[in-house]
Amino acid sequence: MKINPYDQNDYTPVPSKFTLFMRKCVIWQFIRFIAINLKMLVVVSKSH
Amino acid sequence: MARVVVMGAGVSGHTACTFLNDWLGSEHEVVVVTPNSQWNWIPSNIWVGVGRMSSEDVTFDLKPVYDKVGLTYKQAKAVSIHPEGSEGESSPYITIEYTESGKEGTTEVLTYDYLINATGPKLNFAATEGLGPDSGHTVSVCTHDHATHAAHKLQESIEKMRAGETQEILIGTGHGMCTCQGAAFEYTFNVEHEITLAGVRDKANITYISNEYELGDFGVGGMHIKRGGYITSGKVFTESLFTERGVKWIKRAHVNKVEAKKVHFETLDGNQHEKEFDFAMLIPPFSGVGLKAFGKDGSDITDTIFAPNGFLKVDADYTPKPYEEWSIEDWPQTYQNPIYGNIFATGIAFAPPHLISKPMKSPNGTPINPTPPRTGMPSGIIGKTVAKTIKEMILNGATEPTHKVSMGEMGAACVASAGKGMLSGTAASLTMYPVVPDYKKYPDYGRDLDHTSGEIGLAGHWIKHTLHHLFLHKAKLKAGWTLIPE
């Protein structure tokens, strides 16, 4: 999107091309899938 | 033989009644009373609301599932609670009114030994003039029927964009005291994704409107995460996503009136504003479902066991106190009514002691702050905890609740996904621990930052798909359902 100076979105971080690539990189995301699931399982186990 | 009556079969009620039925066996009776004939996996209503799933994909008929395990099911709505019985009935009982086809309007008295109120919320569209799909000008994704309607309306807007018209899309909260910002947040990005796929993104001006003080509050006072070498506010994480997707935002807003194609709202500074729209999905505020309670002599004791918002009072500390004095000790642990020890409330139906987010009022006295979320994972965990206590009371004669869980010692995992394709969607995956910040244990940020996280990517999208199938499998009581955590 176009970001104009002094607009509300002028003050927010936006992802770089590398970050956007990694968000859709299947190999990296498979690793993150395992990692996030483990994180969630820890939170779930602490909550029961 | 003891009889447990569970009012409501949403996430919390369904969890409680199915586990109780499993643990108590055929010597005791578990009765579930719900006005709905179907169970709805509500998180996936977001996909129904953009036309990527149908109602059938997110629901199933309750009767065959309950019949399979011998659980007594009454398709009816609870009307009143009589915790001391009445002059003609010595046992405590509730009155119910059938909604089942062929028996509509028939009333019945249902005695109980233990009662769980898991009725969930009333979608209080009436709190804002002109709000809602039935008699108002906005759509909703709170039920699968609402979401189906929303998908049709969205498609109409997309067709207009294809014809060259610019459309104003407004998504968010329809009142200053709404909860469920997460649903509005997720729907925003699904709508943006659909419009992009339709090739008409340049014709849509999408705006998010919220009662949050800052984006990322989500009714839990916001959260902090470790990211990029910094401890960062969830505000930054959330605003970044809005900027990336080209969505503008309005925060600290109380929508007070909706007309055809126009909302009126007040902001926390007291100013009044208007915003035009072509398509608007605004979440309503929640209230209790309007159950009444009566004493043995027939006197109205509704105010004794219910809070003014219609939610059931439990073992929380309801003493009014300033935000600075709030603590996790205020939050309930057993969900037992303090007057009637055989009545419990789970999920959205229990009255929280206060907000989690800091209370805010405009100079005009209008409260503009999110109310506490009690949906999803906390709902299921609370339902199961209460079920464990009632099991101990029935089978082992426990006189006090044996199991406890507090939202101050409970975490939550949330996934907000955009798109549905396995390689095209992305999702924000969030974990937080605990839900209610504990500033005594975690003085800096109120939460354990090792277990509070957020990231965006395909992985979260896969998790959302997995959860959809996993929780429908669990709710249908299929093989291994008891092993799947809430």
C-alpha cells in the first residue's frame, strides 16, 4: 500500500521482502509448524 | 442416582456434559438442554463469512452424537432456575421451553442435583441502534447462519467492485463494550484476502473500527512479545499487519448508531464522528441470555445469583476496586455459585469480576473498553474443570470443589488466519500465559514472555486447519476424543 508521510501507517514497521519470503517458505514454515505446536502444547499443559 | 443438568452445548457446555457422561457412567444421568439442534465450531465461521466454507462444514447434528453415548438431550431453552425448588416441588429445578420442531413452546420442569450454566452469551445487537443482520444494517459472523449471510453480502460488494464501483468496507466492534476483537481482526484479513483474490483490491477501502485503546489489546490488556531483539508491544505487531494489508484503523470508538450505509460513533476524546460504508461486519456486545431465578416462595432472586449483565455470579471477588488494585486473586477458580453450591457457571456464562483491559470513559461518561474474552480454550478448560469437581462430589462425596483453574493461571493459544489455501494463506499465531496479567509474578509485563509469543506465516495457517478438523473430531466424540486437550 502507499504510505504517506504523517499517515497512521507511516509509523509502523512493515515486513521486508526476506521476511515475506520466509513466511511462505514451506521448509521454514514446516519447522515453525512444529515449533509453534510445541509452544502451544506447553501453554495448554500449563493451563490444565 | 444423581442428575446433572447442563444448560448450553457450546464449547464449554459440550465439554462439561460429554466428560461427565463419560466419567459417571449409566448409574447417573447427564441432561443437556440447548435450544440448538447443531454444534458449531465457531472459529471457522470466519471462513463461512467469506464463502470459503459452508454451514455444513462447521456444524453437525447434536442428537446422534448424544444418542450414541446415552446422554439425555433436550432441544429447549432454559427459562428459569429454582434453586430451592418451590412449594409444590422440593427438589431444585429449572424450567425449559422446547424449540424442537413439533414441540415448540412446550414447557417442562427439570429437576437437578447439580446444574451447570453454560448458556454462552446473548448477542446483544439491540444495544446499538441499527446494528445486526436481522433488523439492522450490518452483518455478523457470530453464528454460522449470520456468517452465511455475511458471505452473500460480501459477494455482492465484490460484484460491484468488478463493475467498477469503489466500496467502503468497515469491520470491527459495534459498541464500546464489545469483546471478541479477535474475530473482527481475523475477518478483516480474510475479507482483504478475498477481495485481493477477486482482483479488485484497488476498488476497496477497508477500515477496521475498534473499542480498543490501542490495536492488539484484544480485551486482555494487550500483550508483549520478544521479536527482533526487542520486547515489543502487540500494538506494533498488529499495526504492522494492518499497514502491510493496506487496512486503515479507527480505535477507541463506541459505535452508537448505525443507519443504512453510515455508522455514528463516539471516540474516547468525546468527539462524535460518522463513517460511511457499503459493507459492514460489526461484532455486537454480549450479555447474559436473560435467565430468571426464583426462591422457594416464588420471589424473584435473579439479582441475587446473577450480575447486572446477566452472567451468573461465581467465586470471584466482585468488590469494586480501581484498576491499580486488580489482581489474579479476583478471578474465580471453582466457578461455584457462592449461595447455591450445586450451581456452577462455565465459559462466557460466568460473571467476570471486572475487565482485564483498563476501564476507560469518554468525557461524556461513555465506557469505551473491551470486555473480557472467555471463549475458546479457557471455555473448554473451565468446562472440564467443573465437570471434574461434580464427578468428585457425586462419586466420592466431596463437599467442596476439588478442582480449580483461574484465568490468571491459564494460557491461551489463538490463530487468526487469512485465506484458506494450504500454500496461499497466512496466519498470526499467538500464545499468551496467563490470560489475565499477573503483575505480582511477572512485574514488568504481567505475563511470562517465554510462553507469550506471536508470529505470522503459513505454519499458523496449517495449525488453523488442523484445529478445525481436530476439534470437530473431538466434539463428535470420535475415537480418542478424550485425549485431545481443550
